[in-house]
Amino acid sequence: MNIESLKLFKEVASRRSISKVADSTHFSQPAISQQIKRLEEYLGYALFTRSNKGVQLTEAGVVVNRYANSIILAYENMLEDLSVIEDSFNIIRLNCTPIIANYALPCTVYSINNSNKMNTTTPLKMELYTNHSEEVEINIANGTFDLGIVISKPNHKYLTADLLATDTIIPVIAAKYKLDQNVTVKELVQEDLILPSDRFRIRESIRNWFLEVGYELDNLKISSNMDEIESIKSTVVKGYGVTFLPYLTIKKELYTEQLRRIHVEGFELYYDIYLIYNENRLHEASFREFIKMFKSRARKTFC
């Protein structure tokens, strides 16, 4: 299979237009169509349906699109590893959920990449990539990345999971939002809720808590479901509602008093953070050594 064809397929799938991809690359429309045709012939399935409105993925196209990123990234990782064979360092690729990548790990990665006191036999260079927990598990299972960090214990049975840390989920509002510091559940459910989307595993914890106190989350006043933690914070800071976020993500705003914690009767939620990896990598002494070092550093340097 030609990787260039797969890359073009991914671009066309994303933009739903061959002409738009042609405008932004050095390929002509006929050349892109030919590459897609070759990929379809190789796989034995039609990947797009074409109409005046552009192109749409077929059922087979949806399947290929699901795996295309991992295949492309694995190929690029291979080329990068080949290019550094003669260099004096190893590349460790870490795939993390956004909560950890953006709010907990930057200090850890900086500490490791800039330390001259590593106990590893070969100097290391860490690269950090972000996906949601389900995608991280898939990427670790298929070997696209070396290590992953996810929220809650992984579902994939072939992955080894080591507990790194436990954090709390906190109900917060804007500093000047008109709501008492201590509220009942009945008072809470009258407010507009701004929540992380279903892509975040903490959403399920929030849903389960509401079920325990007698409320279906989907029947409440949810004004927004958002894919970005920063977007949630910005919306809440402006006074548009109540949210529930990990302490890791909001400790700065709590300290600067942009956000205010509220205490909801019976609300006490925690979530676990796991380091995950393929068990078959443990036969590599350098990998075992790195995991031991990384867990020690992470527990000390989470931002």
C-alpha cells in the first residue's frame, strides 16, 4: 500500500473535496483521483461516493479512515527512528489524554528532556502527542506509541496499566456567579451546565453521580457540551453556568479567583490516571528502566 495514497485519502476524507485538496497540495485533481483509485483497487473496496456536492465516505471508507492516522503516524515514526540510528539517543513517544498532556505532563517532559542525571544507558528524547483515552489505548495496543497515559483503567485486556496518580473532579462557577458556596442537588439542577463532551471519560463519572442522586444527565439543563477544556473554562469564567472539571485543569483559575469552587451535598468524585504500555515491551531492559524512571519523575513533577 502506498502511504502517499493513504495521506491523500485522509485529506480528501477530511475536506470532502478532491478539488480543495488539489488547491492546497502540489497534486492535480486527476492525480489525486488516480491515487485514490489505486488505493481502492489495492484494498478491494470503493472508499468514496461522488456527487455534485463532493465526496462522501462509503462504509469501507469509514473503516479505512479510522485506521489511517495510526498507519501514517507509524510509518513516519519508522522513518524517524531509522534517521536516528547513528545518533546517540532513543526516541520515546508518549500518547496522552488532553487533560494530562496539557495540564500535568509539560513539567515532566521538560524535566526528562533536559536532565543530565538520567540513569538510562542511552540518552532519551521524549515526544508528546495528544488523543482521547480510547484512541490512546488503540495506539498503544497497535504499537504506534511507546507509552500512553489515560483516565481510568484501560479497557484493552492486552495492555499493562500502572496507577500514576489520583485527582479530584470539582464543581466550579465564575467568581461573581450568583450561587451560594454550599448548594443542594435540587439547587444545582436548576442551573445551566457546561460539560466536557462524551470524548472525556470524566463525563461518565459525572453522569453516574447524577444517576446516583436521582437525575438523568441528559434531562438536565445542559447548555453546552464541549471538546476543549479551555473552552469550558472560558465559558464558565464569563458567568454562563456551572461545570465539573479536574483539579489539575483549574487550579490556576482557582488561585487567581477567576473560578470559585462550590460544595454540592454528596458530591465527591475522583478519577485515576494510568500509565499504559504493551506487556511484550517489558523484555526490553531499556524500556523497563525508562518506565521505572518515568513513573518516579511523573509523580514528582506533575505540574
